[in-house]
Amino acid sequence: MATQRSSYTTRLGVALCLLAVPTCVGAGPYDGIFKQTANAECALIGVDGGALKIEDGIFYGVEVECRMTKPVNVNDMDATLYTMQCSGGDQNWTERAMMMQNKETDGLIMVWNGYAFVYDRCVDPT
């Protein structure tokens, strides 16, 4: 009886722990690797002349990492407005950014306050 109770307690504990763990973030609509320039090196992420990466709700830019939080769909557009919680070097800041897929190139259009960027998607080498 003690063994049955111990086994039940262990299974219950594991189940409760799994419930406490946040669900895994799936691939987002903007996940991918994007060229900073036409001749950017897609294998180099987060450096000048390399590429940018969005994965699991995190934007990896040039020496900066931003958590993409509080997504809001933009009315009448296939776009999402995010609160970007960024860190780079020894600084932390929060800004808003809007993202949408470039319908012509399968790339990314990103708008920060006063700036718009168009990135082509890197081709998956596999």
C-alpha cells in the first residue's frame, strides 16, 4: 500500500510540475532568418553584414535581443504590433514595433517609430 501511495504521489507531483511549466512557444508568424542587406551572410546572426533572426518570440538584431511581447493585430492589415523589451550591451529599453510579411518576397517588413525596414528571407540551406 505504501508503494502504491508513493507511486501515486510521484505521478501527481510530476503532473502538477508539468502544469506549472509554461507551454512551449511554437513557431510564430514572423520566425525566420532575414538578410540585413542583399549580400548579407545568412550564417552570421546579430552582427553587421550578417542576418537578423526571429525565433520563439525573440528578435535577435545586431548586438541586441528583444522579447516580442503583447502582440496586437493591426486592424485591416496582416500586421502585428509588438512591445519590444530589448537589451544590448549594458542597456535595457522598451519600444513598439510593427511587423508584417512582405507579400512580394516572403520577407519581413518591420516598422519602428519613424523607421521602416524591408528584409529578404534567407534561403534554408537544407
